[in-house]
Amino acid sequence: MKNILFFILLLVSAQVDAQKINFTDPTNEWYVSTRIESPGQPNRFPVKNEKFYYSGDTTINNTVYRQMRNYRADSKANIGAGLIRYDSSTNKVYIYRPSGDLVLYDYNLNVGDTFYSAYSSYYTNIYYTVIKADSTLVNNTYHKRWELQVTDTAFVDVYGELYVVVEGLGCLNAPLDPLYGDRSLIFYNELNRWITCFKNSGNYPSPYTACSDSLVKVLLDVEAPALGQNNLSVYPQPATTYANIQLPEAIKSGTLYLYNQVGQTLRSEAIQGKTMITVDAPATPGLYYYRITNNATGAMWQGKLLFE
């Protein structure tokens, strides 16, 4: 009897685990990175990080919406991003507008179908054409997958050529793209945007299993300099063999920490009587994060290092 009960529980558990992720699942969290071109000589390409998540429900005209919020690491601002609902009868995800809800994701699209993005940019409205429709495994469960291409090739250079949408996760650039999917190159110098990590029910499902809470903490905390200490200088960027970090004050006793993209500490080294810190390139090129602490004053500096 115990064996039968155990088998039933195992079967039920497997069925629960095999469920598709719903875009409006209140446990969903999206961590988005945006690479921008920043003025300077030579040009710099910093990365800003954001978190999108749900915070309760609201009812408008007898319709229930999830309240999506947006936490911006650079400014530490937490703002409303949109009111979202999923309609199982139409198999579409909608975003609230007083004049009528807009389709954010249409799970019925086939190759050749056109998707109209009414708020896709500050410059123009854009049409996308489905060039591929298949499926992908997320948590060992198949989710539909679409590739959308800007229909008018005249806008490709400005607004990007391709968007990938996965059922339940949304656009792999950001959860409100491509409806708000332009890279805002003209207005905000944004070059590209991508989901760094995705979290559902407290876990990071495949293909985001390399993510961790420690990585997310680094991503969201790294933009916050100590008060009054944001005149730190880092060069060259990108670097090849080493990068210099010029501090605004001498550190008599402190520590440098270097993290990889999954939040693991690669190295820590003591700092004594320095205003300039040299960080040797790790064995593998890529984006890394640093944190510097002053043990005497409690001041802290943190940021990103890009090695080619």
C-alpha cells in the first residue's frame, strides 16, 4: 500500500513539474540587461540591469490584471510597468489600455503571420513577421517558440532584426518586448537588451539553470555606488590583459572582490595604501563584476569589468 501511495505521489509531482510556465504566474521574475553606448573617448558600453516582477492584482471593469513592476538597478527606482492578463479562451496575453487592451503575446501565430506593435518605438509603429514557429524545452516541458523579424527592412538597423518569443516566458529580450521592443538607439543609446535570468516558483528553469540568487544580487546591487563616491574611474574598457580602477580616495585597509556572471567569487585580495587598483584579466574573456570595500570608513564601490 505504501509503495502504491508513493507511486501516486510521484506521478502527481511529475505532472506538476511538467506543467507549462504561464506568463502571468505571480512567481515569475525577469532579470534584464541592457547594453548602451555611453559618451566618451573611446566609446564605452556599460550594461544596465533591471528586474521585472508581479506585485499583486488589480480589477478594472470586472477584469483581473497582474500588476507588473520594474526595478531599475542604476537609479534604484521601482515603478509600475503594466497591467497584464492572460485569456485562455483566445490564448493571448494582453496589457491594459483604457482605450482597449493591447495584445502583448499571441500564442496562435504561424509562420508568415504579421504582428502589429502599436507601441514598439518612440519613432514609428512596427510590423513583425513570424519567420519561424517551433518549440523548445523549458523545465523538460515543450513550450511554443516563435522568431519575429521586422517586416520593413528599413527599420532593421535602428530597431533590431529579430525577436524570439517563448510561450510563458515572453520575449527573450524583455518581458514587455516586442510591444515596447525598440532598442531606443536614437533616444537612449540602447544597443541591445536580453533576459539574463528568469525565475519561476523560486527556481531558475532551464535554460537559466546557470543563474543563482547570488548572481541576481550582484546584477541588481552593482549599480549602487557608495554615496558621494561615484567619481570612480575604470580603464581601459574593454580591457585585454588588465584593467585599472582609479579610486577617489586612498584605501589604507580594504578588499577587492571579483565575481563572474553567476555570482561566484573568483578572487579576493587585500588593498593597503592604494588609490589605483590593477585587476588582471581572468582566464576566460567576458563580463565580470568587482566590489571594493574600505575597512576603515565602510565605503564601498562596485561595478563591471569587460575583458576581451
